[in-house]
Amino acid sequence: NAGVTQTPKFRVLKTGQSMTLLCAQDMNHEYMYWYRQDPGMGLRLIHYSVGEGTTAKGEVPDGYNVSRLKKQNFLLGLESAAPSQTSVYFCASRTNGGDTQYFGPGTRLTVL
Amino acid sequence: GQQVMQIPQYQHVQEGEDFTTYCNSSTTLSNIQWYKQRPGGHPVFLIQLVKSGEVKKQKRLTFQFGEAKKNSSLHITATQTTDVGTYFCAGHTGNQFYFGTGTSLTVIP
């Protein structure tokens, strides 16, 4: 039982490049979340999903897209990376009705 | 929009001293959660408070949820070096969580 995993762990992009971050959970959780964490700003919700095939915008969705084609995976895409997207990205999951969000180890992204 | 403020941003204490962090929401919350993040790590769930005025304890940690369900606090009694990290509150409204800015705790041995 690996819990929540994220790939890659680190990535450096140039402005305008695209990439996809993968989050996978093996706990059969319905809810999945993508957050970004910036110094002094806590975690901010980018997008979330309440089940397979569904996604919704969070607090800071601009510049990102997501997909939840399989229940265990939640993908975060950056179509045209900008330096303002330099951050640490965390994925989390929880059961429907559960309280605990389980976080992945994070992806550190730098956009030059 | 929804805002969750947390104070202080930083706190340095001598080992054995107490520590408190406060969380305030601009709107009424369904519930509030607390997380701890060690340096270089990911947030780890500590507890959830649901009821107005609720108080919960975990060993040396005491969590409170305000009567109006808009504020909360975490108090650590007699801090230890293992308490080092950043403590976040997260207000739950609808399907979203709104995290506070966190309080970074340093414990001086």
C-alpha cells in the first residue's frame, strides 16, 4: 500500500513548455486534490475531483488543466508554463465522508 | 472570497515552553482541520473539529473550534524538539479546503 504517489519529484521547465504531473493513489479514494504551496502562502487549491470523470476548479485554477480518467489517477497539466507557476505541487486524496486528506510527497517545479 | 488567516507566521520557543497558533476564517466553516508539515515534507493530518465550541486533545496538543465556527486554535504544552514544523489549519466549506498561511515552529533545545 503505497498511499499517494507523485511523479516526477523535481522538474525544471522553460517558459512556454508544457508538462503533466501525475498523482496516483491506491486507497480507492473518491476525492482527489491538487494544491500548490508557495512560501508564506500556505497551500492553495488548484483543482479537485469528487470522482472518476469529474473535475472542478479550486481557488487558483488559471493556467492549469486536470483530468481524472481513472479513479486512482489525477493528472495536472500545464499547457504553457510561466515563471509564476514555480512552486511545490501537492496531491491529496480522501474518501467520501472521510476527514483525513492524505498527501503525496510533492513535486518541486521550477519554471525559468 | 474565502480567506483563512493564521497567526503568528513564525514562533521560536525554548524547549519546554508552550506554543499556540490561531486561525481565523472570513466565513463560517463546516469543519476545520489541522495539519503538521515537517521541513521538506508533506502535510500530515492531525485532527478535525466539527462542532461549535469543540475541544479535542491529543497528548500535549489541544485543539479548539470557536463558537461561531470561524476560528480555531492549536496549543502545544511543554514543547519538544519533535514538535518542530509548520502547523496549518484548513477550513472546509463545500468540497473545498482553504488552508491558513501556517505557523512555523522552531524549538530551541
